[in-house]
Amino acid sequence: MMKKILLFLLVLMVWQPALHAELTIEITEGVEGALPIAVAPFSWQGNGSPPEDIAAVINADLQRSGRFKTLPRADMLARPTSVEAIEFKDWRALDIENLVIGQVQSNGAGGYQIQFQLLDVFRGEQLVGYSIPTTAPNLRSTAHRIADLIYEKLLGMPGAFATRLAYITSTKPVNGERRVDLNIADADGFNPETIVSSSEPLMSPAWSPDGLKLAYVSFEGGQSAVYVQGVYTGKRQKVTSFKGINGAPAWSPDGRKLAMTLSKDGNPDIFVFDLNTRKLQAITRHYAIDTEPAWSPDGRSIVFTSDRGGKPQIYRVSAFGGKAQRITFQNSYNARASFSPDGKVLALVTLVTREEGKKYRIAVQDLESGVMQVLSQGSLDESPSFAPNGSMIIYASKAGYRGVLAAVSVDGRVRQRLALQEGDVREPVWSPFKK
């Protein structure tokens, strides 16, 4: 029975109608004692109105992280755009610890220069400041980069605001024909783009390490196949289309190989496909169902889900094959594991039992100690994916009968919900840092 359930989950997706691919992000819980910061409106030096409110984008990024308490513009006593115009005592009176000021200047031919400064209000000194050239299409991404610099300076780790998300949506047009889309969007839900659209299921998107390609599973023609597609070029390549299951592609850290689940020999096992030589190597050979592979950041090992012990648990095996070692023991069900960027922690789906029933939730497990911590609060949470800085985990959840995305910090203190205006969204995966 368990094998049938796992096979069902692997090859079949339940789709609900969706009308829009753009995500709306809501902070549901932030850090108590978040850092007070103010982002003053940037001055505009050019003709007409400014093409983008850079300060508003930066402010929203910092606020959305849950680590900062941003000051509303209506509460600002002044809106300085230069250090000389700052009355630091006014900001101290508002208990603001840090202040961001800046200017946006047109330099002709669709180009812009953005200058910003991050200031310590109580010391009255600059912490960081840059002048960044950009273009009209890249104004928002430049604002995200500035938010990343501020986040790193104040919190000591890189920000992930300039990254992207990939996710699956489904639409049911008026004529009744289902449409399934693989989309990408900025980390704040803006600028959604459809990478591939199909009347058949699409599933298991996975970013390449350089962020330029997506691997995914398509059921075009009624048969599963693994594809690799350029995010910006649109060029795609069919990687495997063996009889049976072709599923769960996962990139090696060097981008040269894909681990995947194949049942071409009868039973679902983990295989590694070399994209250059097109050689296929079996990593597991077992009568159980082995699926959902994920590479360690050093490329030396692969974790996967298997029911070889009777119920789904996480196992680890060398990337070259060999004996697999079970690494999850808490709770009767653990699946869909992925590594943190530093390789020290796994995010996974675990089954917990409460008075109100069984709940599938997102957890993290420390690989050295084996200690597991449950982070999410839903009843059917799945598909966890780490942010490239390791601070947050995005996952799929349910809000009533609708599929939504949610995010939680690795310490469980910050929570977000990401939803379409209508319909379902699922299978999120966070992009790597831009290179």
C-alpha cells in the first residue's frame, strides 16, 4: 500500500484553477525585537516622475524579512537625501537605529545611477554606501541588491532579495481545458514569467547552480520525461524519457549532472545522468521505492526518500553509489529532504501526530546531532526549499482548499505566506545567488 501511495504522489498532481501567476507576500510572524530602521524616500534627478520608487522596494524587502522593523513614511519627521540634511537627534527620538538615504539620477539613454548610504543613527556615521549604475528594466533588481547589502551589513549574512522563485500554477480556461504553467518570479513575487506551459502536468522544478536553467518533469503525450530549459533563452532539451517514471531531477553542485528517479528497470531507483556524456549511472538498486534525490553541497553524497525500512524515511548514499545509510528516525514518515547551503542541516517533510490528527509539516534536522525541529504549522505542508543564504525555507501549504506557498526562518521565528489572488500554487524552489 505504501508503495502505491509513493508512486501516486510521484506521478500525479492534483490541480486547482488559478487565474494569476503573481504572488502576494504577507508577513504572518516576525522576530520580536526586530531592528528598527528607516528608509527615507530617494531624491529623483531627472525629467518627469521617477520610474521606480527604489526606497519603497528596499523598505518592503527589509520588512518582509521579519528581521527589521521599518518606519512608515507618514511617521518620518524629515526625509533627508544627503548626510548634511540629517538631524540625527530626530531619528534617535523615534528609536531608529539605522537610516537609509539615497538619490536616483538619470544619466541618459535609459540609464540610471543609484547612490545610497546606510547610517548608524546613534553614532552618526556611515556604515556602507555605494553608487550603482543600472538600467530601466533592472531598477527593481538593483533595489533588491541594495537591500541585500544592507541586510548583510547589519545581520552578518548575505541577503537573498535579489534571487528568484520557481513555482507551478494551474489554470482552467473557459473551454475547460487545463493549463499548467512553470513560472519564475522575483523573490518578492514581482515580475512573474511563464517558462513553459502545458495542458499536461508539470512538476519538480529545479534550478541549475548558475541560475540559468531549470530542470523539470513534463507529462507531454501522457508520458513523464525530464527536461532542461534555459530560463532566458527558452531553449530546452529532453534529458530522459524512459518507460515508466522519469522524475524528481536534482542538479549536482557543479551543474554537470542530474540525479533523478527512474523505473526503467522495473522498480524506482536513484540514477545520475551526466549531461555532457549522456551516461547513466545507477546509484541505488533496491526492491523498495527510492525517490526524491538531493545532492550535498560538496557533491559527495545524495540523500533520498525510501520505504525500504517499511515506511518513508531519509537515507544517504555516496554520489557514486554504495550502501545507503538511514539518517532520520524521529516520526514515522520523513520525505522530500534538501540540504542547507552549508550542508549542515536538512529541510524535510515529517508526519507529526496531534490531538486533532496527523499533520504533514516542514522540519529541519541537524546532521551532526540528529536533532529535528518542526517549523511549520499547517496540516499538509510539502516541498521545502532553502533560500541560498540558508536563512529561510519556502514550501507549499494549504489555506482552506487553496494551495499557497509559505516561508519560515530556520529558527522558526519568521513566517510568511505567499498566495495567488485566486487559485493554487505549489512546488516552490528558491534560485541560487546570481553569478
